[in-house]
Amino acid sequence: MSPFAAAACFAERIKVNSITRGTHDGRPVFLKRRRRSARLVLTGANYFFRLALNPVQALTVLPEWQQWEVECFRRLHGAEFFVGVVDGRTVAAEAFPGDSLAQALDKKALTSAMTAAAGRELRRCHETTCAIFPDHWSHGDPHTGNFLYDATADRARLIDFEVRHHPTLSALERRADDLLVFLQDVVGRVSRTEWLPLATAFVEAYDQPEIAAQLRTRLVLPRGIPRLWWAIRTTYLPGPELAHRLELLRDALARPTVST
């Protein structure tokens, strides 16, 4: 098995929850239940993340994970929506209107309005504070599958709080990493003629020039094990094409609309 294939298999294994639908007080909810094998798998994932220089850690201890899921959901979405611990392995969270941006990607229906909504939502979320970090909150894994987009309201909402940035990182580093995760999805999964407008709409809607400047320094294809992680994140886009797209994106972020 090639290194890329082995990394792909590993990435699939870290899906450690079963997701089902249910109700709470007549409201539709998603029930996220940790499988019994999750701790071992997530421990392995954290080892891989360290080797790949991925600055997050999966939460392996059940009560810690449940507390983080509930706290983040409440912090970002308030009391309007229900969230709570159901049992020792399960968290229930109210279903938001809309569909994930990953579904739009799969259908080749992702638009600049959708990515702009994701940019606005990520900035809103980044402006909140929490006790874990010395300053502002960050997500750690805001790929397109973790944004639900409601077309009627033109509103995206951020979900799924499985991992957490290392608290030693600055808010600037954590915010730039969150933007990078989303952009890796777009860069790797959208056609050659359409990806750049979607990516720039996201960063422009986020509208933080100092974060865009930090992000530009990260848009360089690494080598070694970090390259394996980039391959997974960008859906195995061939290296030359990926390097070319990163160069185009760096140039786009240097323009006055998204730079200092």
C-alpha cells in the first residue's frame, strides 16, 4: 500500500461516532454517540497529527469531549437551539435548517454566496471567548462538512466540535489555521475554473487582513508526513496542480481587498 493510500485509510478510521436522528421536546436533533473503540483510534489520530504538524488534538476522554461539544454549541448558537448530554457516550444537538457545504461540493453546486456565509460565520465564532484559550475561541476542523447553510436566510452555522487547537497557539495562529482547513477543501475539490472565486469570497467575507496575511505564509505545500495530511485535506489533488493553485491563492490574498 502506498503512503497516500495508507494515510487515506487512517483518515477514514477517525470517524469514531455514529450519528442518528431523534427528537427532544418535539424538536429534531442529531444524536452523536461515541463508539467503544473511539479512544484507541483517537489516540492513534493524535499521534499522527503530531507527526503531520497538525496543530489540533482529538478529545479522547468522553466527559471532556461531551463538555466541549455542549459548551461550544451553546457559546456559538445560544439558547435558541437545544444541546445536551444524553448518556455517557451520547450528545444530542438540535438540527439546524439547511445542508452542509460538503453536500453542495459533492453536487458541484457550491457558490460564492455559500462560502461568503461560511466566512462571516467563522469570523463571528472567532470573536467569542472561552476558558480553554487565553483569548478567543477557535474550531480546529472547520471543513465544508462542518458548515450548514440555510439558503433562505443566507446563513451558515458551524457545528461538530471533536477536536481542539493546542492552547499554546496564539489566536492569530489558530484563526489562520481554521481558514486554511476550509480552503484546503475548496482548493482540492472544486474545478480549475471555479475554485478561486469561491476561496476569495470566503476570505473577503471573513474580512480580517491580519489573518489573511498570516494565512498566506501557510499556503506552501509541505513535504514528508505533513504532505500526507495535505493530500487527505485536498482530496489527493496532484502535487503540481495543488502547488499552482496555492500560488494563485497567495497572489489573490496579497491584493488590497484582502490584505493589509
